[in-house]
Amino acid sequence: IWENAIPLKEQDGEMKPYTRALARQHRFVVKRELDNYDMFGAWEDDMYVGASHYRHFLEVSGELDALAEAFPNDKTTGEDEMTNWQTPLTALGYNKILPGFVRVETALVGKKPSEGPFQGDTPCCPQPHPDAQVHVKKLREVYHQNELLAWEWGLDGMGVLYLPEPFDGWVATVPARSGGWLHSYTGIGANGEVAANHLRADRFGQQAGWMGTKEQIKRFQDHCPRGFLPPAEEQLPGWFPVGNVEFWSGGFHLFGGNRCRFARIIDLRSPEAFLKHMIFHSGNNKQVQLPHRMQRVEDIYNGLMRLIGKAEALKSNS
């Protein structure tokens, strides 16, 4: 336990607690313990992240590492060389892709629960906290009770991309031009390339945290402008002087197109693989605060399957 962890900042001529920067403090612990552990993660305190998320992250990360080994850099295609969604990647590109996560809630009220994988009784999502039930009277029965809902990611902000063997399957990119460089098929624009409305800020898919192996964190440190971990003490006053919780927690910093530029993918080889990228927002209150933005996760998945069909047809005709 780190007592008095909130950093201080000069405000109105005196040093005061800078509470919004508390979300950056985990990185001091990561830097201190980097050689003592193999895996690290830091999440906002209302996110339900379990062992299944870490297992899936490690499995897909291993497949990305295998791709990097299978396509070495003698045929260089990194983030600056990728010009469209059919450009073959090499290790430079695969080393800057991570398995991503997206936040979901479960419908508190609704029609009779439907059967299928997109219900809240998946490994990602336990039963909502009892405090969430206070919102029930404010909701209309639009969805099936307990089904998975999204509000900050969706088909209108994603694309699909085929990864060759040894991965051999399609993935979704979050957002469509993930990391600002990873192209994807969206079905809109020339050659089905990304269109402007697929870069909307409200479809960024903030995942409220991050995870990474020791080797991946060293990669973060190498690729992030000014580094991912805290600098030497004498440089600390200028270390990210401005930022919100979403930045500090890793999401906007790691995955932003003008920051570290790591891209995120979601495995689409099966519904079960897709659902392993879902992280439950345990407050379960976005459906009350932002009802106009809620989308059914099942609809998003089915839409991504249709995109894959269109992309495969385009590839076979090219």
C-alpha cells in the first residue's frame, strides 16, 4: 500500500494534491519492479479484469511474436510503410500491435434473456454490483436483460484485417486506423479503406487500463516519445504535466495516434475469442448516463462478420 500516493503540483503559488494525476503513479511501481516480475497490469478501479483476460492477452501476444519471427525486417513494413489494409506487415509492424480490450456493460432491464454467447454470464462479466440496481427505474426495456452492451466502440469506428499464418485469421482494429497507422477494411472509401467517420473520438474504445509483459513494457519505453516509465528524478517536473485519467492510465498514451502509436486488435476467429476482449465496467451506469450511445455487442460482432465477407470478396477479385 502506497500511503499519500497523490502527487503534488504547484497551484496558486502553493503545492497541492493533484488528484487527477493519481492514475500515473502505478508507473513508478512498474519501473521499480520491472526486473522482478514477468507480467504487469494497471486498471481503473471499476474494471473487472480476471485471469482469463491475462491468459488470452498472453496467448495472442505469443501469436503476434510468432508473426514477427515469421516476417523479419529484411522486407521492411512498419507503421510508416503500411499504405493500405492489404499491405503485408513485417516484424516492425507486428511488434507495435497488442491484443486490445473494450469496455462493456450488461443490460440491467429488458426483455426475457436470450440464449447465446453474448449474455452477461460470460467469463468477462459477473453479476452487476447490487448498487447498480438503483438505476433500474430509469431504464426502458430496449434490450434483452443481461446482454452485453457497448457505448464507446462499435462498427462505425472499427475495421477488419487479415493476419497470415501462423495466426491465420481476421481481427478487428480498434479504432479503424488503430494507433494512427494500422490500416483496416471498413467497407467505406476507396478500396474499402478507412473513412473520416471511423476516426471519431467517441469511438476510440478507451479500455481504462493496460497490461503487458516485461518485454512489451521495454518496447513501450523504446517507442513512446519521452518514454512510458518515469524519467530520472531531475526530469520529473516536466513529465507529462497535463493529462486526464484516461491518458495516465495508459489508454490514450499507449494507443493514441500522436503518442506511443501502439495498435490494438480483437481476435475474430470465433465468438468465444472475441468475447475474451470484453472487460466489464462494474459501475454498470453508462447505460443510464449515455443511453443514446449504447449498442448491442452481438450486433457489432455480426456487423464485423459481414465486413469480413466483403473484404474476402474484394481480396479474391484483386
